[in-house]
Amino acid sequence: MKRVLFCLLLSAAAADARSEVVDYVGEVLPIMKKHCWDCHSRETSVKGNLALDPEALPDQIGKYNIIRPGEPDASGFVERMKLDEGHADFMPRKGSSLPKREIAAIEEWIRQGAIVDAKKPTEEEAKRLAESGAPAPTPKEAAKTDAFHTWTNQAGKTIEARFLGLQGEAAKLVMRNGKSYLVPLSTLDAASVEQAKQLATP
């Protein structure tokens, strides 16, 4: 759905609260789809043996890999994005430098442990989450966030999105294309507001 059917505000990863885990699926994947997907996705093509699809990404994460959990400055993944555009190793090779705020979001993701999906952490990721002090979700919580729900605005327009939680007076939703948004509750109809509150209840 290219046109946003109601007032959706894009959630800036760098502005998220520190207490919330910055994960790949919710925060970094939309950036990758915008800048890197044509050359580094199984949906299109995979160049340089670098697939950025969530299910393939764990192969790139590790102490000696291009994405080093907790160490953005030592991660070749970020290093190449920060090179001059004329450098032979600059990425994205056929594009322009990513905005600084997007690079900052990627660095924060790596700094927090390079978690692919905080709602469904692997055993290794759960260990990194525990070391960082962030609570791992219970199976019940994970089930809530995995499902796609219908959301309706006050004009009757609807979308389908996963619910990640409430942030103040807004619901954090993830569309099927991986993009995350903060949707003010004031723009939703009464049933959608009630749905958000129920999903947010432990």
C-alpha cells in the first residue's frame, strides 16, 4: 500500500527510548529496503554473499563478522557506509551516502546487540539481551506482536499491521513491507483504540 491511508508518522529509530530494544526487523530493515535491497536481498539478487533478509542476516552477525554485536565502530557493515562515495569499498555502491540519522540508527542497533527480531530472539540473542539488561518477551507477548491486525481510522480507512506497543498516546505499528510507524490514537476509531489498549495489556 503505497499511499498511507491515514495519518501515520514514521518512527525514527534514533529517537526511540533507550529502554526499548532497537531490533533489525522494526528499525533497520526499512532502511535496508530503501537503500540496499536491489543488490542484497534474496527477493532480488545477492551480491558479495551479503543477504540482508532477516532470515539470512544471522550469518553476517558475530564477533568476527561484518556486523559485530556491541561494536558498531568495528563493524565493516557500518564502516563501508561511512566511506567517501568515491571509495572502492563504499556502500551502497550505486547510491549516495545514507542520511546520518539512518546510520546512527544502524549503529545503535549494533550497539544494543544486533538483535534481528526482539520478539523472537534466538538463544544467542536472548543471551545478549540478558547481558544488556533488556527483558526477553514471553511467548504470550511474542504471539501478540507476530499477528497482523486491522486498524481503522476515524474516516473508515483501514490498514493491516503488527502491533509493537504503545508509546505515549500513539500505537507503534509495523506494516507488511517492514516499515514501522507511530500512529496517534487520536486518529483511530474507537474499536482500534480499544484493540491497541488490549494488546498493550500484559
